[in-house]
Amino acid sequence: MRRCDLYIGGQWVPNDSGETFEATNPATGETIALLRKGSPADIDRAVVAATQSARTFGRMPVWERAALCERVADVLEARSEDVARVISLDQGKPLHSEARAEVAVAVQGYREAAAHVKHLCGETIPVADPSKRVMTIRQARGVYAVVTPWNFPVNIPTEYLAPALATGNTVVWVPAPTTSLCAVVLAEVFDEAGVPPGVINLVTGEGAVVGDAAVAHPGTHAVGFTGSTATGQT
């Protein structure tokens, strides 16, 4: 049985309280992993790491960030069978007909982010004074709180994390508790691909605790969320 830590500042670390929760196979009820039950204190640590990283990551040249997304895609593709099996065990999708397909779509998501960001341009805007020229540029927003659901535990996070990597934003990521082992495996991919420390931080635990703490934290600048209408309205 796997024992999984939080991923903060590029390191696998224990949580503040030491509390854990189980990941179970929905088909058999078997416990397949023990995960760290994060707390607001753990979110604080993750936000600090993301803030520190944002100072340099947002200035990384676009083509270097695109190359980083390609490296993530390469590692995810190389580990696709392992990731698909974890999706099947943790979330319950059939391996052959759904889990493998989800990983393949996620791989494509990182490649698409790498391609699109190279063409994410600013504008030159005409103004009344002919002696002046107004130019706009795009800059990273900062630290995103990203909260993702259980139903596509690798691909839906990719829809947030790939664009974040491409555009120079950093992330505090809270996945659904019921598919947090999938999130741990995806964080392993980021680590292996050489994503800079603090760019993507993973805090597992109860959504009403760590999800709320990340979204409401004064150090996060925007929110990426897929989930229930009630939670979204809150």
C-alpha cells in the first residue's frame, strides 16, 4: 500500500497535522493508498512556495515554458500505462476503454499548451495622437488556486495546469479526495519533467477544508474550479 505525501515547493513533505485518509478501489473496496489530510496551514505553506516561485517563473521566456510543457507531455506519455492503471484503480474507469484514452488526451493537452502559448500575442492599438503608439503585453497573473473533481482526475487538472505552466502562473492544487492518488502520480510526472520547485503545489485533503482555504487565501490571485454548482456559487 502506497503512502503519499504532499508536494510543496518541489518536495514531498508530510502534512502539518499528521492525519491521513484512505484511497480505496471503488470496484473492490480495497485500500490502495494512505494520503495526507491537508489543513489550512498546509495551504499556507503551498501559497508561500507558489509566491516565491512566481517571482521568477513568470519571467521565464515563453519558448522555455513551451519546452517545459513538452517535457511534461513526454514524461506523461512514457508513464502512460502506469498512470492509466492508477486511474482505473483509484477512480474506477475501465483500463482499456477509458483510462488509457484519458491519459492520451492529457498528453495532448500539454502539447497544445506548448504550441498555443507561442502565439498568445499582445496588440498595438491605434490612438488619436499620431506621434504615439500604444502596445499591450500579456503577463502572468500570479498564484492560482485550482480545485478539480473526481470524474476526469488527470485530464481536467491538465486543462488548468498545462495553461498555467505555459503562461508563467504558479498553482496551489487541491484535487478531489476520492481521486487524490491520481493527483499524486501526476505530481510525480511534473517532478520528473523538471517543473521548477513551487510552480505546482499539491495539497490533498477535504475540499471543504483545503479547497476553501486555497480559494479564500489572500495570497492567491485567481481561481480555477470544476465541480458542483453549490460549491461554485459559494
